[in-house]
Amino acid sequence: MLKHIVMWKVKGEGAVKQENIQKVKAALESCRDAVPGMLTYEIGIDIGIANDPWDIVIYSEFADRAAQEAYQQHPKHLAIKPIVAELRESRAALDYEV
């Protein structure tokens, strides 16, 4: 199994930032169940306890590398990349196998 985690800091302040977070979340939601082998797909918005720089995270699990690679190349995923890139300030990602 392969786990894929991505975190974003979103541009803006106050209401603009919250609106941008919701836009990123909506874009990510469009990729739910995009490919066979996607086992888990969770989107979380920071609730502010740790005061860390990340605003939104995606946690996903794939049956194997082939399923994760299919997701990376899927038209739905490719379509949201420019949307998210325009709204993000920074990004961190991690993939690991278990």
C-alpha cells in the first residue's frame, strides 16, 4: 500500500483566505474515487490548535504505486493542478509505502 499526503498553505488573509481554502477543498473533492485502487481519500482543514503554517491537507491511500501513478495522470487530477497552484503559497508532499 502507498500513502500520499500533501499539505498546502493557502494565499490570502481573513475571509479571502477562508474562501481560497474552500476553493482548494472543492477542487480536491472532484478527484475523490478518480481511479481504481484509491482506498482512502480524506481532505482536512486546519482547526488552528497547533498554529502551524498548513491550511489544508489531503491524506490518501492507494493499493500500489500503479494506482497512485494513475491518479497523478488522471484528467480530473491534472485539471485541478493549475487551480490549486494559483491559490497556494506553499506545498509539502510525502509518499511512503507500508
